[in-house]
Amino acid sequence: MQIENKKFVAHRGFSKEYPENSYAGILAALQCGASYIEFDVQLSADKVPYVIHDSELKRTTGKDGLIYELSSVELNDYNVAYASRFGDKYTHESLSNLTKIVELLSKWPQCQVFVELKRASITQFGKKAVYESIVKILGPIQKQTIIISFDIEFVKYAKQQGCSRIAWVFDEWHDTVKDQVFRLQPEYVFTDWECVPAEIVKLWPGAWQWVIYEIDDPQLALKWISKGADLIETNDIAGMLKTFD
């Protein structure tokens, strides 16, 4: 079995070689030919969306604090060097707000973009505030954007507000989750390959597309394509594209 290059999603950009969710990592994924990119969004205290996974800033910025307790002015002094992985190689890499990343992606209209809204910010500010904080910013890339979240109520809210491109991420595998997927009818569903029971031969069929993460091994990618995965989310976007070129 072969995999087409367009079946790979760059997880938080080219996160194997660059700090996750960084401008440099997202640009690198685009430059190596990614057809899909996924990144995370959290809100600052003044409800400015930033591209970062954790609500706690320490892991990737090296500084203490919760993002939703700091203003956008304060966050301008933060970088996302991820020093525990990359040392001082990326100390110049600033924490990017969503506007900056949208400006970049608007130059790559062929790339589909998964924008994941994190539960910590949704819990802190509520569905309405989070949705309203991003919708205008995403305007320039609206046609290429899919709104995703682990928070199914947020995904439902986005759909109610007229967002036609939605995806749900889940980390459990049981009949209740399956029923929720069939009721929601998202464009995509995401799950961790390790979440799927080993005895599952084929993923549930439906109108949605399956995105299976987090896979950096080409043989494992082939296995999940054979089980019905439509897309494979990977940290090593360049390596996967090269392998299946």
C-alpha cells in the first residue's frame, strides 16, 4: 500500500525539528509541502488568541504563568524556544498571536488548516467569548479553516453559529462517543491511534474523514490507512512527505 502526500497533517507545524506551534515550525511545514496543518489556540487575559498548546506556559516558554492570566502586552515578551528540547537554538522565536499565523497561512491558500481551541480557555472564558475572539481573525483563511476541539459543546456551538467546517477530537472509544459522532456529523474526527482498541479492524464509516494522530513511523501510518484513516497527523511532516514522495 502507498500513501499520497496529501494524506499527512503537520501536527503543531513541523514539530519534530522546530518548537511546536511556532511561526518557524508552521512556515517550515508549509515550505516542505504540507497540505494540512494543525495548531492550537489559547486566549490571553484580554482575550487575544495565541498559538500555543498549554495553558501553563513553563514547558515551551520557560517562564511560569497561566496564559489566561497574562495580558497580550505581557505575552509579547515570551518566546516559545522550548529549551528543554532545543536548547538555545530558537530563543528568537516569539510566541505568536493568531493574527500573525493567519497572515502567514493566507499566502498558502492550498493548505487546509485545523485550528484547535483548547479546553482550558473555553472553561475560563466560555464558548461564546472564545468563538468570537477567533472568528474575525480567521476571516482571511475562512475557506481553508476547520475549527476543532476536544470540547464537543464548543464544536456544537461553532456549528450553530454557522461554521460549516468542524471537527471533534476524542480520546475515548466506546458506544457513547460513536453516537455523538453520528449526531454531530463533523467534517473530520480526530483520535489518538493508541486510543483505538487493538481488535478494531476498520474505523467507523461515515460522512466524516478520520484523522489519526500522532504517528511518525511510516509503517504505522500504512497500518492506519488500511484501517480506514483518511489523514495521518505527524510531528515529522518532512520525513513522511519524503518517504512517500
